[in-house]
Amino acid sequence: MVALADWTARLKGNLSGLRSYAFLLGGSAGRLVLSLAYFVSVANGLTVSDFGLFATASATGIVLSRIAGLGFVSPLYRVATVKPQLIGTYTVGLGLAVLASLPLVALAAAGFYLAFFMGQMSLGAFLAIIAAEIFCWRLLEVVVIVNNGIGRFGRGASIVVVGSAVRALAAVAFAAFSDHSLLSWSLAYLAANAAVAALSVALFYPPCRLRFAPRLYLARWRDSVSVAGAEIVFYLQSELDKLLVLSLGGPHIAGIYAIVMRLVDLTALPIRSFSTMIVQKLMKTPQWLDRWRIRWSIEGGIAAVSIAGLAGLGGFLQVFPNALGGNVAGAAPLVLSALLVPAFRNLVEYQSELLYARGRTTVRALVLALVGLIKAGLLFILLQTFDDSGTGWIVGLNGLFLVLWMVSAAATYTAFDWAPSRRLRRRSFGLDPAPLPGE
């Protein structure tokens, strides 16, 4: 009877996990379709050069959005996962952290504009794009993160789908009715993101009592800052390639690269849903991923799904090169040249999430910094070695990301196995004592 009860409990747990992943995957599938419509409309509504500038400015905004809030999204997520009654308290903390970080965000934005964009795009277009990423889409992500933390994966998936739908509608309207200028799209992009941010907060943020508790915030500042550092480094190394391609190859080459990498990005959507489930499982059962057989099985599955996704898309574009529009058709022959890129790229992202789940945020930042430096150096060599008019530099990306995966895997699993004591690990998650008043 005991064995039957254990088996029943295990089955219920597995079914619950599969249901949660189905909700996340449903959101990813919906977002995949909408993201494709959005991408096709924008990539063909703008010139290739303007699309390269937009993609690079958007990537810059994503990096800057990780400065905003100084990483306090992490304590909010952990609280939503294990102590949801404190969501209101930590929501206030996040708001205060965003206000405190604004001077840093403004300073960093000015530096990026002067270094990469001045003379190539207007300041108004740049500000509209980064504001959309920093204040609007990031706010939607916070709502999704909190809902995922409390186990409302269906709501989280719905928010993402609604947000992607509004952005896709804005892109289709822009392609159909606008003057196709970069400034017009930037303003439309800001308006669409502002609308979805307001809608997500109004309809999906869990009801909570807002409370100011400075002692709780001060107790979490180290975790917040270390997570912010890791997030900034992660997205900087992830998006730095667009900035380097823009500065070394110019807007047109940046546009071709952005088109190829955007198609690669589409393969990561189901992987990110899977990583969310892995993170939560590791938070609750830290020993679950101790066996190498499980580790390599998961990595092999991620690589296979990623390669299959790009192979399917690339094969389709070989047969129907104009299916995604004229601008995309110019880059269509290059897609299969980067066949291994999504596998290694998605694995580096997954490994970074493992360190976050383990509470090794400082090590995570160091690993990502190392990966980012190697990536910048190899990409510089690649762009200087191959002729911009050829495809050699696209093929070379496979080897580049292979090196990044090898470095990331070696560093990640070494750090992963140097786990602190159980008590220190629980403290790093914010689950253990020394409870503060009100906590």
C-alpha cells in the first residue's frame, strides 16, 4: 500500500509538471507564430539597414533593462515561489529599485548612443526603442515572472501571447500603412509595448497588499546586485555581437546578421519554457541534477530540438525563399549555414539558468563575463578574416558558438558541483532563517 501511495504521488507530481510545461509551451507556441508575423512585417517594412539599426537598438534596450531595478526582480521571483504573501512588499521594493537605478540607465544609454548609433539613427528613434524595452516589455516580463513563481503558468503564457499579439498587430499595421521610416516604427513600437505593459499589470498581476519594508530590501541587496550583474553580463555577451557587427560591418551587414539571428532566436522559445521548469525543480530539489546521465540527456535534447527547429525553417526557406518577404529572402540561403548555432547558443543560456537555480549568481556573472569576452574576441577575428560579401563569416559562427559552449559547460558544471552546504544554499535562495521582522 505504501509503495502504491508513493507511486500515485509520483505520478501526480509528474502529471502536474507536464501540465505546467504544457501551459508554458502553449505560450511559446503562440508566441512563436506571432513572433514570426512580427518579424516578417518589421524586416520587410524597413530597409535591411534600418532593420539592423532597430535590432541593435532593441538589443541595447534589453541590456539596459537589466540595469533598471538593480536585479530586484530576483528576490521578487523567489518570494513569489516560496512566500507569496510577501509579493506586495517586494513589489514596492522593485519599484524603489527601478527609481534608484534611473541615473545609471540614463548614463549607460548615453554611452551606447554615442559609441554606436550617433550619426546612423536619430536620437528620438533610439530613445523610443530603448524606452519600450526598459520600461514596457520588461514590466510585462515581471508580471510573467511573478505568475510563474506562484505556479500560474497558464496566466504567464497568456500574458506573453497577448503581448506578442499586440506587437505583431502594430508591426503589420506599420508595414501596411506607414511611411516605412525607422522613426515611425520606433514610435509605433513604443506605443504597442506601453499598451501591453498596462494591460498585463491591470489584468494579470496577482492581488496583493503593498507594504514598505526597508529592512527586508536591505537583507536582499547582495542577491539583487549579484543577479543584476549576472543578467547584465549575460545579455551583454548575448547581444554584443549585434553591436560589434554594426560597428565593424555597418548597418547593412548588421541587418543581414540580425535577420539570421532572429530566425535562430525562434528556436529558443520552447527551450526557455523548459529552462523555467528546470529552475523551479532545482530550487525545490537541489540534488536532482547531480547525475551526469541526466545532465547530458537534457543537453542532448536541447541541442537536438534546436538544430531540428532551424533545419526545418532553413529547409522551408530553401524551397520557398520569398515566403517571409523580399528582405528575408536575401538572407534565406545563409540560414542553414548557421545550423549548429542555435544548439550551442541555447545550451549556454540553459547553463546560465542552472547556476541561477543553484544560487551561484556571482559565479554565473563571472562565467558569462568570460564567455562574453571570448565571444567578442572571436567575432572580431571572424569579421576581420572573412569578406563581408561572402558567407564564410556565417559558417564560422558554428565554430565560434561551439567554443563558447565548451567554455560555458566546463565552468558551469565545475561551479555546479562545488555546491555550498545545504544551509548556505538555502540562505542564498532566501529560504532560510534569520527571518527579519515581518518575514
